[in-house]
Amino acid sequence: MTIQSILGAIVIGAVIGAIGRLLLPGRQAIGWILTIVVGIVAALIGTMIAQVIGVETTPGIDWIELVLQVVLAVVGVGIVAGLRRGPRGTSI
């Protein structure tokens, strides 16, 4: 794994996480670093799912893979925000 691939994963994770957070209604009580981590995880899992279901890798933007990643980021941000909210709906 090179520095370029690590930086690429961080940038893509930040974008995917930010899009997922913007699409999730309401206010999420998570910071930008956690948003990036959720985005990176969503991007990796989305890519794996796309490969398993047979989505072809193209030289341009892989829209199906991108949609999977964003949907997973929305779900991930929602889960993390819910866990950080605590048992009574208040922020920790």
C-alpha cells in the first residue's frame, strides 16, 4: 500500500462520508474525523459488494458502486450518530 493509495482512500472516504452525512436528515452528533472513517469503511465495503454482485470496473465513474458506497455511508453515519447519542437521545 503506497502513500498515494492511502491519501486517495482518505479523500474518497471524506467525500463519501460527507455525502452520506448530507443525505441523512437531522443533525448528527459526530465529528469530521469520524465522518471520514465511516466514509472510508463505506467505500471499502461498497467496492467489495459491487465486486461480489458482478459490477464491472470501468475507466470512468462506476455509478452503481458509488451509489452503494453512499447508501452505506448514510447507514453508517446514522448508526454511529445513534450510538453516540446515548440511551435517552441525548449527546454524550
